[in-house]
Amino acid sequence: MKEIAIICNLTAGSGQAEKRWEKFQMELGSASIDYTVHFTEASNHATDLTKNVINNGAKRIVSFGGDGTLNEVIQGIISTSPGFRGDLELVVLGVGSSNDFEKTFEKIPWIEKIQGDKIIPIDLVRLDYINFNGESATRFFVNNSSIGVISQAGDRFNNVSGLTKAMKRVSVDVAAVIAGVQTILTWDPMIVNLVVEGETESDISISNLTVYKNPYIAGDMYYNQCVDRSDGILSVAIVDVESRMKLLGLIPSLYNGNALDKEGTRYFECEWLELQTNHDVVIETDGELVGHPPARYTIMKHAIRTVIG
């Protein structure tokens, strides 16, 4: 078996990851699996750890954390090569608040998955944007990215306090709804320029744009357009709704799986797109806030190999 390196974030899932690691560590010992484990100590540390273990010969990289940890691990994998790395394998063991990545794959016991031989290539998305220091930056993601009311709600969700913070430990979905409602009540639509594979829409009013390779966007919220994780195509959902009351009315449809059937929403597919706006809005990527527009999204077909069984 290829050398296994586990990138472990014990703070994921509001600290629940530590208990799950203790249990899984015992399973690894009982199965006599050889591995190394590397614990994250700060934001973006998983990226540096991933680079180090690959440079030291690891070929099977395990992300033990939430979707944010997974995103950092992916940055580390991609940074070791500008193109497809056929010798590297990614194993995702989700212990975060949402664990969206795993929702589109069959659930199997972790001890089987970490030793699995069913490996598939999947797409990544390249995002070029402006980081919080005002500098041009590039990031890659595997789930989804939003600009608009969803990203602003994500900002609120990640920085909750008081009762909402306590609720987040009990129910991610309830905390997400609270953050969404609070955001919508003060939301004003964005005026954007959108370029899709060279075709331009100028000065259009939208409330949200989501680019995704995974329809699950937070907790049990999801878009009702199925996606192929390896077809080389971006899925794009746009919310044109401007009324705050109508935006509030869309929240249940994200849980019912029919949001894109509602008036004021649209869906299309492409290989790249650009968005520009003067609206003061953040970009959310795989659950993490990374910066501001302008933003360009580009598909990277079969950019990474993941173990699914």
C-alpha cells in the first residue's frame, strides 16, 4: 500500500473531531495500518503540511477535518504540480460541521475507505480573485463557491456569537437559517457584469451566484441540478430575486430541493465565467471566506484523484 499521511484538524466540527480521532486511531491500530499523522495548528496550516508530506514521499493524502480542511489540503496537492498528479490519491474523512464533499458518494466505513482501491478522477475549479490584502490570488475548490447573499450569510455564520453560536453546535441547519435570515433582512442586490465564455451581460441585478461541482452548499441545503464530478463542466446557479421577502421565501426550497424551479432563479453550464461588481461582497469557497470580486472561475477537468471505496 502507498504511504498514508493523515492531515488532521482536531478543532473541526466545533471540537468533535478530537473525539472521533481518538476512536479512529484505535481502529487504525487494530487494523495494523501504517500511517503518519500531522496535526494542524492554525488556519492554512493543512496546506503546508500537505506540501511537506508529499515532498517526503506520501502518495495517499487523508483529509481528516471539515470542508475547510479539505480545501486547504487541495491547495497543498495542487501546489506540488501545476497539472494532474496521477501518483497522488486523496481520501476524505469528514468530521466538520457540514462535510458536503462526502454527500455525493456512497458512505463506507472509514477503515475500509482509507485502504480502498476504488479511485476516480474528479474535477476542480480554479478561482482567480482579489484576497483580503487587495492582491491578486488563485485558489482551487472541489465543492462550490458563492458571491452574494449566500457568501454574506456564510460570513455571518462563521462569525456568530451568543445564542446563534450555541445553536451551531446543536444544529448546523438551524444556525445556517438564522444567519441567512439575518443577512437577507439587510441585503441589497448586486449590479454585476457577467462574462460567460466570451458572452457578456452588463449591469444586471442579481442577489447571488453559485458555481459548483457539488450541489450541497451548507448542511442539508442543496440545488436540484445533479452534477457529474468529472465531466469538465461548471454548474452555475443565479438568483435574480431582488425582494427581501421573496428571498426569504427561497430558503425552504433549498431544503426541499426545488430552488432552481422557482421564479427568479436560473441555471446554466459552462467551462469558464467572470464576474465584476462594485458591491461590497465577499467570496465564499468550500465554506471559507477568501476575498472579493472581480472573480474568474475556470474548470480543471480530472485535476485530482480521490478514493471512494
